[in-house]
Amino acid sequence: MPLFLHNTLGQKKEAFVPLDPAHVRMYVCGPTVYDRAHIGNARPVVVFDVLYRLLKRLYPRVTYVRNITDVDDKINAASKQRGEPIEAITGRTARWYREDMGALGALPPDVEPRATQHVGEMIAMIAVLVQRGHAYEAEGHVLFNVPSMPEYGQLSRRSTDDMMAGARVDVAPYKKSPFDFVLWKPSTPDLPGWDSPWGRGRPGWHIECSAMARKYLGVTFDIHGGGQDLIFPHHENEIAQSRCCHDAPMARYWLHNGFLSIDSEKMSKSLGNIVTVNDLLAEDIAGEAIRLTLLGAQYHQPMDFSREALRQSQATLDHLYTTLRAAADVAPADGDDVPLDVLAALEDDLNTPLAIAHLHELATRLNKATTPAEKARAKAALLASGRLLGLLAAEPEAWFRRGAAGEMPPEAIERAIQARAAARKARNFAEADRVRAELKAAGVDLEDTPKGTIWRRTR
Ligand code: AMP
Ligand code: ZN
């Protein structure tokens, strides 16, 4: 079955036909680095990681580019507010981002360009847009002139009339049309800036992606992704800049993930309900449990994230790892045996909930297998399917030694074991038994072996 993807451009599922089947190219808008990534920011990362893994399986070569926006007014504001240099903030936040997304099993993209290292390319594109009459200079700014592009609004299906109705009253006086957007803006000496034909300044956000995508993927490439909120204005403006600069379409398939809410509420600073990936990891919640939760809904649907959903994911993974632990002695059969139904689910616009349901069936198959050959094949199928989804990468024993949502952290368990050992040494068996019972109530079983006491979670 060919790959089908929901293309925002056509607003329907379309068969994916790469421009060059020997080399598929994908760009996903990355983070603006001034704060820890929250769980909503992790959704596009995990979703597009599954697509990346699938594309790598289907095509001989894939180039995946995900940028880092390290010049932005929010970064400047954070630097001023915290009294910390910009580079310190962006460098640290980019490192955190890599660590947190790595903990969710996301493969690093092939190229991770930073905006500040591509300002020359942005200036060159802006100059072409000015020269072609699609952009103009006004009061140190360079603006893209939206009325110069009759097809503007195709991605978000907005006509200029709709936009006119929604136009804000406080439009900057130097704009020819209220929809015109900034390609370049002047910087005061205290702000980051680069020399340009329009004076010292800094780029607008949209031009960053157009310039970096062009550099690493070419004028027209296959897939462009990001969260739904980016459709307008960010992606609409990327399209406008790239098309008017190159006389060619930017990307052929535009994919957008739906938004994630928390406990049925929008995540926002004012509600104080923002959960970062790092908050969850710090609670010793497994990255795979977070990942599975994020894959529990098909990517373009809205999804609600909750502790209960996390707990269920943990239970699902416990179940799958229990099966793998029971089959620890089985050597998986050779070859990359992703069963056709798992592949078909993912090829159908990344139907991850269905693919996950198939993982359960594969676990059942492994549990029921009787002959060594059957077991070897079933184990290989389960592991290969897990790999395609970025799951089941842990050693089963290691999995059961880690904590889960609301569970006793490993250090606390180790401390309790030491306290029990001390009580036994002091022949205070009542106390030793009490500690053991307390651990049991917390879902931890102890086993005394000649090498010492080992522990294992029971749920
Ligand atoms: P930002 O750093 O705000 O530009 O966001 C980075 C990525 O996260 C973008 O692709 C956004 O669309 C996406 N994103 C932000 N918030 C959410 C959310 N609540 N649910 C899903 N995706 C989100
Ligand atoms: Zn972008």
C-alpha cells in the first residue's frame, strides 16, 4: 500500500509521491529557544519522528531538517528580564531540547540549522523579493507586500477580504497593506543585529524557515510540517516568500498536528497548567510512556493529555515488556519483520492508535507461540514494530526497575532496602518486615539473593 498523508493544501488525504524517490526531503519548524519545551511542543517532534522513521523504511534516503530559532523578540525579552546573555539562554535551551526530545525516543534530525548562522541567506532572499517587487523598505523595515501575490492565503484558505474583516486597527503606519508582514526589522544597539542593505537589523521569523529550507532541501521539497497553529500566518508567509523568490512551490505536502490540551484545558501561562517534558522526566516517568501517550491519537486530531492517559500508557508498556521479559531467552528471527498490518496502519496517514493496537496483538502472538521458530518470528515482529514507532527500546529488566507516574522513585527504594538490611542486622525483624510490607504496598517486591537484595516493580 502506498503512503497516504493528509495534506493541508488540498485538505484531504493524498497518496504521497516524492519528487525524487531516491531522496525524500522534509522540513519541520523547530523550537524558539528561550524556555523548556512543554508537552504540546513535544507532539510535533514525536509525530514527525514516526513519519521520519517510516520514510526511512520506505525510501533509500531521507533528509530531515528541523531548525532552531535562536533570534526572536521573546528571546530578547527573556535575556533582558533574566539579565542573562542571549547566547547563554539559547545554547542551554537548545541543549535541553535535544536531551528532552532524545528522552522521548526522537531521532535527531539530519540537519538542525540555527537561524543566527543563516542570516546571510535570509538577506539574499529578501533582496530578491525587493528586486522583484514583492517587498519594500519602510522606516528601516522590509515588508512583504501581500497584495503582490494573488494566490496568498491558499494554505489557510483565507481570502484577503476575510483577513480585512479580522485586521487589527493598530496596523503599523509604514505598512502599505495591513496584511504585509515583516521580513527585516531594525535593531537598536542593545539588540542582536546584522548589517544589511537596509541597515543594521534582524530577520523576521518567517524568512528564517524559507531560507534554511531552501539551503538544505532545495527550492521545492516534499514535506513541510509543524503544529496546526503555524498554518497561519507562519506557513502561509513561508509559502509566499519562497514562491515569490523562486517562482516555484515550496513544499508539496503540508502536514499539521492537532493541538494538545491538558485535562481538557488549553495549556497556557495564565492558567498555570503548562507541563514541560522535563517536569515529567524528573518525576521518573519513562520517556516511552510519554511518547506512547502522544501517539495515542492520530496526529491531526486534537488530543487531551492527562495523568490518567500517562498511567494507561505506562500500563500498556508494562504489559508489552512483561511479554518481552518472558521471552528474554528467545533470539529474535533475523530480518526487519514489521508485519504488514502495522505498516498499513502507519501508511494510512500515520494511524498510530491502530498500529499500537497491533502491538498488543503481536504480544499475544508471542505469548501464545509454542515452537522456537514461531517465538523467534513473533519476537522479531514485535520488536521491529516497536522500533518503527520508537518504542520498546529498553531492556525489559531495566524497564521494570524504573519508576512510573506516582510510583516510589528508585533512590527511595534503595534507601528503604538499606534500612531493612540495617534492621535485620540489628535483629529487629519486626522493623525489617514492616519495611518490606511498605514496599509491597508501593508495588515493589524484594528478593533476597546471595548477591544481595534485588527489587522489582509489580505494577
Ligand atoms: P513554538 O516554540 O511555540 O513555535 O512551538 C514549537 C512547535 O510546537 C510548533 O510546531 C507548534 O505548533 C507546536 N505546539 C505548540 N503548542 C502546542 C500544543 N499545545 N499542542 C500541539 N502542538 C503545539
Ligand atoms: Zn517555520
